[in-house]
Amino acid sequence: MAEPVAEARKWLGTRWRHQGRGPAGVDCLGLVVMVADALGLPHHDRTDYGRRPEGTRLMRELDRLLPRVHLQDASPGDVLVIAERAQTLHVGIQSEKRGAPHIIHAHAHRRKVIEEPLVSPWAERVVGVFRLEVKHG
């Protein structure tokens, strides 16, 4: 889906900021929320989480809002959920460059939104894929 990728790319270089939701800075979830908002997709935004979000709650919220996709069916525009540590999750939007999967995400250690190849260690840690569209049913 081209729209989420194009919208996410508008955020490249934006400063990483915990619980950020605007041009002054976004965190990984904030990037997904801002993309959904720009595309007019319904979403439920929460900022009552710590720097290491509780994974079960995040997955439950995503399951409630977005249709889940099998990992092998992931495509550009999908939201990727990546395990970093036990119960700590990170999210980004899958993209593609030169036929290879990439991820657009707000990276805390790099202090900004980046787009990079979806390779090790990121690729092996994907624990959920969600389609960034209205969930039906």
C-alpha cells in the first residue's frame, strides 16, 4: 500500500522523542499514529506508557484496531511489531527499496526516524504484522 509508505517517508529525519506526536518529534508508536491520522484511519492513541512499552497491551490494542497479517504476507505499508526484549516491543512501517524490504521507524538510539533494510536483527524479531487499514468485522 503506497499511501502509508509515502506518508511515513515524510517523517524521515524527524527527531525521536518519547511519546512524541508531531513535527517536534515522534517515537515508534507516534510515527504509526501520525501516519494513520494523516490517512484518515481511525485509531486510539495512548501515551500512558513507559520508555519500554508493555508488549501484551500493545499487541492487544493493535489486534483490536487493525487486521493481522501472516508474516509471509507482509507488504509495504504494513505495521511491523518487533520484539526487542522480553515484553518490550517496537513498531515500524514496512517499505521497499530496490525490491528489498525495508522498515521506516523512529529509532531511539539513532535519535530520529530512519528507513533501513529489514535484515538481521530486525527481520528475525518480527512478532506481528498488521495492515494499516480499517478493520472490518
